[in-house]
Amino acid sequence: MDRVFLLICLMGIFVFLYIVIRRAIAGIVYPFIFFEGKVVSRSYKTKVVEDEEDIQDIEEEYTLEVKMPNGKNKNYSVNSRLYNSVKEGDYVRKDKGSRTLKKGRKKSKKKKNKKK
């Protein structure tokens, strides 16, 4: 009985350490990640929250679904300014060292110079 309890405790400790180390590595690497992706969809949610004194507060959440360069879609919470400035089909980017998304340049195909 004691061995089973010890085994369960050790497994729990290993899982906890795995999660902590994984998040620490992601936090260290995150500022070095940069990309440019296409906005697939936009969503907007509103919640009415009451506090202890029965005062109602409205919380707004703006989300962009972005198609990443590897082809997968990922959701990002953004501020209202960015949400209102982009539409589906626009590009957003994350620069190195930045924690927020910015409106990206539209990828355009290079035009061939015609010889005269």
C-alpha cells in the first residue's frame, strides 16, 4: 500500500515538473518567435460581470484566428484597435521581442520587370 502511494506521488511530481519546465522554456523562447499569418476569422464576445457591490461591468474579448506559416490555425486574443483594423484575409505579424500582434503587410507576388 505504501509503495502504491509513493509511486502515485512520484508520478504527480514528475507531471508537475514537466509542466513547469515546459512553460518555462516556452516563456524563454517566446520573445524569439516571429511569424506572419493570414487572418482566417474574427470573433467578438461580450460578458456582463457583477462584482460584490452589484455593479455591472462589461468585459469584451476580441479574438483573431490566424493561419500560421506551417498551415495550422491558432487563436490570438487582441485589443480592440487591432481587431477593428484587420479584416478576414489581411495579414498580421509578430516581431521578434514583441508580445503582441501587429497588422502585417499584404504578401504580394513579385512583378516581373518588362524589358522595353
